[in-house]
Amino acid sequence: MTEGVHGEIHVTDPSVCRVSEASAETSVESVSRSVAADNDTAAVEFTAPSSAAIDDADEVFHHEQKTIYRVTSGPAEGPRCACELVECHGCPVRHLEAECGTVVLSFVAADLTSFRDIVVNLKSEFDGISLRRLTQSEPDSVSSSLVFVDRDKLTARQREVLETAHEMGYFEHPREANATEVAAALDINRSTFTEHLSAAQSKLLDAILDV
């Protein structure tokens, strides 16, 4: 029976990578990542307005007032970013995006236990790790594992934040509303929205993964 798990992880730790730092300074689009065949060199490319002054990144292409930047890293003894940590578990990063200092990455793990191990590892290395989306393969038979989540573990405000974000399409890909728009709908500032959302997602992730 196939038990694959597709997860999207929210990383709000500003030190997670240069792309995260860049997204806190300006709008970032089209983030992609590649690793050399010898696994010693990794490169991340992203697009930002040409007017942005982004240090520690190479400008490799200009078009219509936008610039493609590339950040390259050489060999290291251990993972330097969340993506590398996930890849150390044998799971390629399928999707990567950054907005306002937050990175969202997605990957597929063999099963829920493997996914949990990766998340626990991420939490041990970086701050602000929370679940954005979790999808498990449909079972080949009628038997399946059910996970019950106690909604009372969330405060009323956290539930309101989650429900509003969901209704406005914050969790869709591509997003139908960004953090600033959802915060405005809730009549709170963006940092308060992010704080409530991260706390709610962490509680749900702990319940789902039993950590």
C-alpha cells in the first residue's frame, strides 16, 4: 500500500537562507534550486525587481525591470538551509517560494513517520517551523490510519485566523491573498497575524505528527 506524504512547511526563521532575507526586503518570485551531480555545490535562483539592492547574490539576467539573482554555496559539513536538511533525508524539494521573510517549501516523504522525522529535524535546527499543508496518499485498501485533532487546543483567535486565511485562499497555490491582506481582513497587523498562524499551525502539526 502506498503511504507517501506530501507536505508543505512554513519557515519563518529569518536566517534560514539568503532568499528568505531577500524576500523581507523586496518581492521575490520564481524561486528554484539545483544541486550539482557531486552534491557539493547548490545554487538557488530567484527573480526580484531590478531596483532592489540585494547583496551576496549574483545578477545573472535582466528583463523588463526584473533581475534573476543566483546564490551559490560550496561544500559544507552539514545542512546550511532548510532545503538542504530536507534533501539530506533523500527527499528532493519539489516547490520553493519566499515572501516577507518567510520560506515555504514542499517535499514528498515515504510515509508519515519519515515526514515526522524531517519536521523534528527542522525544528531542532531552525525557529518558526510550522505546517502549511499535509496530504497523504489515498490507501490502496479500505484500511487507513485516522488522526483526530482536538480543536480546543486552538484559542478562539487562532481558529479565527486559520478560518479567515483558508476562506481568503491564503493556503492555495498560487495564493489568492497574502499575509497583509488577511491581516487587514482580521483588523490586525501582519506580525500579529503571522504569530497567531504560526502558533496554530504548530499545534496542529504536533497533533498530526504526534510529536
